[in-house]
Amino acid sequence: MTGIGKTSLVKQVYNDPLIIKEFETRLFLHIGPDYTRSEDIVLRVLDELGVVIPSDKLDTDCLQKQLSEALSTQKYLVVLDDVWADLILPDFQENRKKSLIIIISQIQRFYDYIYTQKFIILPFLNDDDSWKLLHHTAFSNREEKCSRELEKIGKKIAKNCEGLPAAIIQVGENLRGKSFEEWKTLSEKEDPLVITRYDDTPLSKALFFSYMMLPHYLKPFFLYIGVFPKHYGISRSKLIKLWFSEAFLDAYLGIEKTGDILDLLIRQSVVLREKHASVNSFKIKNCRLHFTFRSLCVSEAKSEKFFHILKKYTDCTPENIRRQQRLCVHNNVVLAFTQVHEWMESVPNVRSLLCFGPKQQYPVLLPLCFRLLKVLDALAIRFYEFPHQLLALLHLTYLSITCDRELPNSISTLWNLEVLIFTRHHNIKLSNNGPVYLPIDIWNMHKLKQLYCKGFDLPLPPDDSHLENLLTVSGVSVHSCITKVLSRIPNLNRIAVQIESAHDSTETFNFFDHVASLYEKFESFKCVVVNPNLSSQIVRSVPNFPMNIRKISLSGCGLPWENMEVIASLPNLIVLKLRWYAFSGPLWKTSTAQFPSLHVLLLEDLDIENLEFDILHLRWVIFRHCYKLKNISDQFKYTKLLEIDDCSPSFMKKMREWRSFSGAEAKISSSITDL
């Protein structure tokens, strides 16, 4: 990310006396965005090294060969700063002189993730180092002293800079010579800096330049991430659904292709990764914006009428919301003002209404007068009754809502819906209650791609009814997982099932035995048994999964480890997550032929004591809250990433010893201290 100190760090190394002594020739070149081709950069390096290239030798292969030869004659240190092009350098297999090329760039290229030993992403500063840098900048005069009260406020300001050195230095310069009250006022603000394109500071210029360097087609995707509040957990799946519903991409690219855009933004270093996806470690599961980029997003979006945030009463005035296409409510309390409703109703062209404020315990009236509305995310707003005004919003493609009642049968009038997320504020079921079904007309919503309906089930379909575009079903119980239902969803590739052990009978999961052959591209199956009875087995057998399934997550099923053989034989299974009594018993033993493709394994809240796992190709293994676990196989030493969180003290001690022995990365933590 810009401002994190890449160039400053490399300059310190470059000018170190030991480095000067070690390298016969050093070269520090600022490249910049004008060099868009790899060949031009290599040609400039050769020119600086004094190598003359004939005009007929300017093709890529010749230039690569010339550079390789030039760097083999002496021991060179070449630094290429501010590189924006996708630079490809020769592989120095015969580099006997041990010459080095350091590339400083904001662009993270795909091959960087492959050659990780040559690729360094600088981390953000921790809270202590942030305060030290802020203190050093703000109190440059050694005679100035910082009181304890001011230090406490200063540490809060430093923390709010989110570890970015350039932001800390800018804030420190702004605070130099300021009074206690001015420090206190800044500490109470959401952000210590406001970033706009018109600022004349080095940081603002650099951030805006990074934004302008984005390819034109990426800019709306980047700006859209600013609709979320600060510190909001932005999940990849939610963001992609919103992007797709906003029609940012042509429909033929599909919802999965849209996810590649997020990876591109991360490689451009304008979006930060929070958590990696388990199926594909090159993709991320959660992301966020640094406050500096988020501030720029908000200011750019407001000026371009891309979106407008409603957080205070004054944000809702007509002059602020006029001609805005997207309204983002970050404080749902503003919706309690009658005047705010009148102002919002005077903006007829709103296409998206996003309510991301804290969840409300009591209902808040939501204006639903926007006839052209395409996206409504009101999951944080509680409705006692289903708001029938919604049924007039015929352009809706995305609807996310929390309601204490059931969906009306007339929901099918929203025939453009592609994403439907419907939850209850409280999901209370009595022991004598049967399943609660969605309206029968759900089968007439043929554009539906994603259905999330926790606590509800799909009814039996009418004759000849199909949901041919539906890809994901989540929150249903096993009453939806019958052949008569699933066979009418031919392209389903993800399903998440929830079993209420208090009133659902013992389940056998025999539904996959009949329909597994239908789902050639099946991606993921998840089953959660809510409040399982640990003295009994809720699920009697493991389903006959589709052979191409890639991810299985189980919780509360109470299966014996002997039943794992069915799962272990799946040829394409990449991720297996077992939580909270998913399997029960002291010993799990596998053989070499099992789990041929497994890369990720999670064991959480299980009573397992010994794990004999004869698999060598695991990349990521997580043990969490397995307090009886004593021993695991030696093969786990060779796992690329091993995480142990709050297990037995003896087991964690053994893992610490392994960490010192093995070159694999190991993260060991407990509720008491990080080890």
C-alpha cells in the first residue's frame, strides 16, 4: 500500500555501509508509471549500466539475455523504485556474482504468490510503534514534554491511523504545537485525517494517484467498497452479490467471475485482505479498506453522485441527497425523523438503499417509495410485519430483510430478484412445531440465484416447476433436502442445512443417494445441528456426496469416526471443517490412499484424543478448542501452515517444540497469552 514505507526501507538498506562495501556497483532508478512495458524498463537499466544495444536486438528475449549477462560481470545491486508495469526479469541461474535486483511496487503480481521467498509485503506498524512515530513527529523539539494525559490521547490517535507510517507522520505534523484540547478533539473524530483529491499533502496526492492509476473498469468496484462503515466486516460473498446486483459487470461473466475483480483490487494494493478463503488460498474471504482509502472513496463517491452516506441528520438534507443514486444508512436512528423521510422521498431516482448501521432491536420505519430501486439491504432493520410496499419495487434484484413474520405468497411479483436473504429477528421454534415453508410461489421466481432463508424450508414444487438459475440454498432444514425438491434445482452447487435437534427427527441424509449424480459441479455442503444432544447421535449416516464436491462443513452431527471413510474417498474434496461434536470418539485414523486432494482441515470443539493422519499434502490445518487432544501424527510437521488455538497445555507445548524444529509456519495461541 502507498505510504507504508517501502522506498524508505530500501533506501536505508541501499545506503548501509555494509551494502556499499558488498556490491561493486549500485543503481537506484525511479521508474514511474510512464514505463508501461517490461522491455522499456530493462532497456533503461541496460542504458544506465552502460550497455549499448543494437537496434535489431530490442526484442524481449535479447534484452533479457543482455541484462543477465551484464549483471554477471560485476556484483550489482539494482533498485527499481515505483514500478507500475508487469515487469518480467531474467532468471539468474548462472548469477555467480550474486547480483540483486530489488523491485519496489504497489502492484502485487500473481507470480509473487508463487515465489514467496522473493516477495515481501511490508506489515503495518503495531500500536506501540505507531505511538513512537507519532510522538517523534509531533514533538520534534526535545524540550517539549508529553504529559500522561496527552500520551493517553495520543496513543488513541496513533491507533486510529491504522499503522500506516505516512498517515502517522502527517497527523504528527498537523499536531505539532497544538493544544491539549485540539489533541482531544482529534482523538474523538472517526478518522484522524480526511483525504480528498484536492488536498495538497504528499499522502493525499499519493493516495489519489493510486486511485487514478486503477484501470477505468475497476474504479466503480473500488468506490463501491466505501459504502460499508468503518470496521465493518466485509465478506467476499456479500460484496460480490452486491456488485453483481448493481450490474457492474455484464451478466454473462457470472457471479463467480465478479470475484476476480476483488483479487485484482487487492493486487493493486488499494484493498486489504483480512482472511484467506479455504478452498483457494490465492483468494480472500474477508477484506477491508484502510481508513485513508475509505475517506478518499467517500469523498469521490459524493462528488460523482456515486453514493452518499447518511450518518447524521445534516447528511439527509435535500442539498446533500439530491440526484444521488445510492443512499447508505450508517446510523439507522436517522430514519426515525419524519423530516428525513420527507427528504428521502423527494429523491425518486435512488437505485440502491443500503442500511449498514448497527442492528435495531425495535422496528424503524424505512422509506420504500423508490420505484426504481434495484438493491435493498435492510438486514439491520427489524420489521414486525412484511412491508407490502416492497411488492411495488418491481426492479429489485437484491433483497435482504429481517422480519418476524413469513414471506407473503405475492413475493413472486418481484420477478427480477436474483438474491433473496430473509431472516427472523428471533428464530424460536417449539418442540411440537413442524417446518415453516416459504410460499409456494417461490417456484415462480426463475431469476433467483442465491436464496438464504434461515428457519424456512422450500415447499414441494408444483408440477413442471424448476428454479434453473438457483445456485445456492442456505438456512433450510432437511425437510427441503428431499429428492422432489432438489431435483427441481438442477444447477445447485452449494447447500447449507440446519437441523433443530429439539424437534427434528433423527436424520439419515439419504437424499444425496438419489440426486448426487445430478450435481456434477457441486461445490459445497454444510450441515449444522443446533443444540445437539451429546448423549445421542442426531445424524445416523454420512450422505453419499457428489463425487466432485470440494468443501464439506459439519457441526453437531455426532458421527463415529468409522463413518469418515465415505468422506475420505471423495477424490476432489479440498476443504473439510469439523466443528462442535461433528464426529465423536477418541481416535481418528486415516490411510495414505484417503483424502487424495485435501488441502485444508479444521477440527474445532471435538473430543478427539489421538489423530493418526497419514496425509502429506495438507497446506493448512487448524486445531481449535480440542481440549482432550494429546497426540497427532508426525506428518503434520510438514504442513505449510499449522494453527493451534486453545487446546490442552501438553499438546500446545508439543506444538511449540515442533515449531522450533520444522520450517513450517505455526501459529499457537491461547485465551491467556499468544505463544
